Amino acid sequence: MDSVRAKVLVIGPKRSGKTRIADFLASHTDAPPNFELYKPTRGARILEFEQTVQAGKKGVQMSVELWDTSGDRQYESCWPAILRDAQGVVLVYDPTIKEQEKEIEVWYKSFAVSLGLKPEQHLLFAHQQSAVGRVQNYQASRKLDQLRFMNTTLDSDDVSNDMKKVFTEFLGHVAAAALDKGQADLDASLQLAER
């Protein structure tokens, strides 16, 4: 079985639920029990975990660095370091806050596009912090409709299970891209050595 390391960013406006989502996706259990209390992320937190994924037809053992990033512009000086070598991006916004719909487009254009990743290396979550009853269905904006999109909440077991499944599929695309890049780098090194 092949193995690969990948850096995946969780980015978006502040107060959109990025930390709670990152903790859930990484199966991080040290999360505070009171989600009503807002505690902003300072710069970035890195959660590491391993997961087996399907990269095309190959099973791949993946070591993931999941970077839970602050949505606060005061950390803008950190963004170049955060973006460096990222191979996947999870964009998160709260669709119940109208301004965040425009903000997520800016996050995508300013950050995710600069990485030059394929659409399948992006995931867009319209995250509803509290979905009493059931999740509302929102649509991705036209500017982001090429990305894999999902209405999410962690208040529903069904939606949470679907989130994990979609995230695992996304990691498969990230792993495939990382393997392709590794092979391309190796080929370039061999060509350079032959000269």
C-alpha cells in the first residue's frame, strides 16, 4: 500500500465553525464540550491523523496535517506560511450569515485559487452551527459551483456521517494529486541527473 503525507487547510470567515469541523474531521476528542462559547483560533492549529483512502484504484495510507486556520485578518502575515505546500482546501462558511456568502468567495479567490489546485482538491461546506429540526438547503454561489458542495451541521448524526464520507472521498483526491506530484518530482530529478 502506498503512503503519502498531505497538508489540508480549513479556511473561511471567522465564526463559521471551522474549529468544530476540523476537530470532527480529525476525530480530535479534546474539543471543549461547550460549543456555544466562542473561542477564536489564533493563527492556526495543526491536527494530525492517519487515514486509509482510495486514490483512484489504489489504497493509500495517508498522514494528514489538517490546518484549522483563523478567519481573522489580524493573522494575515501568517497566511503565506499557512498556504505553503497545501494540497487540499476545505472552505467553510455559515450560510445563515449573509455576509459570509460573499466572504467565502473572497477566501476562495484570494487563497485557494493561488494554490493552483484542481476543483476536486477543494471542498465547500455551508455549515449551519445549530440546525434545530433539520438542515436548510443552501446553494453554492455561481462563482463556486465547480467545487464539491455540502450543507453541513454537526447536530445531526446522518449529516455528520455524510460529512465524514464526503471528506474521505475528498482526501482520496488529495492523495492522488500528492502521489502524482511526487512522481512528477521524481521524474524531474531523474531527468536532471541524466544531463
